[in-house]
Amino acid sequence: MGPMGCQHRTGLAIEFFAILAVMSRANPHVLLVIAIAVAAVVFLDPFGFRRTETRLERTDVSEELLATLRQHLEQYHQDPLEYVSELFETRRVVFLGEYGRIREQAEFVAETLESLHAAGVHHLGVVHLLSADQAEIDELITAEHFDRAQAERLLFNRKVLWGYHEYVDLLEAVWRLNRDRSAGETQLRVVGLSVQPEYHHLHGPPDLHDPAKMQQVFAAGLPDRAIADAIERKITDPGHKALVFTPLEHGFTRYEDRAYSARIASLGFAETGRAGNYVYDHIGEQAATVMLHSPWPDHESSAGAADPAGGVLETLIAELSQDRRRTALDLGSGPFGELEIPAGAYRNGYADLTLGELADGYILLGSIGEYTTARPIRDFITASTLEEAVRRFPGPTPEGATVSGMNAYLERINDQVERTLDLFR
């Protein structure tokens, strides 16, 4: 293992156990949770101590291929905002897949609002909000004054560790757009799409692999099925169009995530598709997947992440002028859709796979190494919300958690995203 890889993993492990130590101060029973966590580290190696080196697996890119891609970009360069709005000339639902906790990606969604509204798209589906909170969401974005505390609470309701300014800013951008509309003009509606899993049934890492426990956690429905149901109920069946902002994994339409399907089937669930798959089954080619340029998951690599399309896109971006690094790629035809995916989690279960088989479109916002992480909201979890935060914690219940410990944990998650981005710098 190289020295930098060792430092990254050692630092992450130290932070992980430091947070558990903070949680244990108020309740010695949390030592049981710590013991379970230690066992997970020893046997599952989540920090990669037994991996040889932290590095990205990047294939050599031929000059011929780069020349072909550059020529195609020069001929068909398209502004991402125009590309997204023009998709709705033939599509009703466009899934815009993000990595999560990346500032530039959340800000890009806010940038699309004006052009979407002008194109007659009056619904923004958001997976980071609960479907059950729809009345409060409607109230927030149509109020006379924008209430950031209420927006933060709506994000908290969906996931207690999703306290980031950029996602509140997105809701405020919708509110501002609606305030600028003329009287009687159609407003933009934010549609909450998720259900709240019952994480309090989890008491240790082994429960994550226990079908009976996981059936309790997802008693209200698997997230992907619930998201699809909400889209159909609130968007497609009433005849609306919508941009759906979601973590990428939920937004696959034509592509079958076979690794996910196998995991879900092993837990005893009959429905093993992604939300986008179900919507695609419902409305066919009127649904599309657009990927925002991001690190790709790769559980077999030393880095835990893969360079998109084997590094071809990052290599290309490095050679582009600054005014060409932000562009949209139509994967339905041309050389970008034909790019092979040599490795990574998306390739699992496939003998071969191309970028065009993953998605319909791809948006470059610059190099991944130029991205910055979303900004955590200070004191997102408070004394008044701590008990609820513990009950809704997305994993085994952290007994003895403190307000400072939970907020520190939220920030440490961001630190891991930063380490992933560092791999591309």
C-alpha cells in the first residue's frame, strides 16, 4: 500500500472510531455497537487496509479515439441547459442522476429551472424529500417568504444526515422562480418522491443481511418501488412532465442493475428493479436517464471508485478548452454512446457494456477533480431533534449518540466524498 493510500484509510478509520467514542460517552451500552463495528472492520475491511494501493484504474486512451471524440464535440457541442430542456420535446420524465453531496451538481439543477419552466415542464421530482410531506413542500415553495428552517426540516425528514446548504438552496431557487411568475401563470411544483425506511429495526451490521430485519426496515416499500409509484401517481398519470433529481442508482431506465437485483433478491424481495426501470415499463421511451459526470462505484478496486468509462472522459476533458468542458453528450448515436465500460460496479453481471446502454445522455460540468463537496449545515441536528435522528439513523441505531457526535458524523461523510474527489486531482 502506498503511503497516501495508507494515510487516507487510516484517517478514515480514526474518524470512524472517534465518532463512535463520542457516542459512547453518554451510554456505555454503545460499546456493544462499537464491538460489532470493530468486527466489521476486521472481517469486512471497509477501509481497505488489506488492499494494495489507493489508485484509480485507468486504461490507456488511444490518440485516434481522442481525436474522434474531440471532432464529434466540436461538431455537436450543446449547452447542458439547452440539452435538458430540449429532451422534453419527446420525453415526459427525465431522470438526472447525481453522485450526491457535490456542490456543482446540485447547483446545476437550480440552473435548469428557468429553461425547464419556459419549455412547459412544471414539475421537479426530488428523491431527497418524502412523498408524505407534499403538503408542506407545496406550502414552502409558494409562501410569501422562504423558510430555510422548514426546508431543512423537510430534508431531515427524508434522511437525518442530509443537511447541506445546496439542497436547501435548490428549494429556495424554486420558491424564487415562483415568486417571479405573473399572477395566474403556472408555478413550478417540487414533488417529494421517497418513503421513510424504518431503520430503528437495525441493531448491528449483521441485520443488514437478515431478510426478516430488512423486510421490517422496508415495510412501507422498497425505495425504488416507492419512488416509481410516486412518479406515476403525481406526475405521469396526471399527464405532467418532470425532471427527476435523484442519486444516479435510482434513475436507470433501460439499464438493469444486476448487482443490485441480486442483493435485493437475496433479502427476499420480489421486486428487484430500479425506480427508472419501473417508470420505463410504464411509459417506455418517454422516460430517459441522464448521468451527471461523477466517480463511478467500483467495489473491487483499491480506490473503491472507478474512472468513468475507464478514464476516457477525464482524459478528454483535460485536453478541452475551458469553454468546451461544460457540455451535454447525446448517447443515442455517435462515438460517446459506443464507449466501452471496462470495469466497475455497473459492469457487474455483463460480459460487455457501453455508455449508451447505461444512459440516454451524459453531462460534463468539468473535470471531477474540479468539483467541491456540498456545505454541511451547521448544527443540522439539534437537541430537540436528536432522539428522532437516532431513531431514523440510516443504519444500526447509534445508542448513546450526542448532538455533537451526530453532526460530526455528517461532516465526516463529506470528508470521504472529498477523498474520492482527491483521486481525480
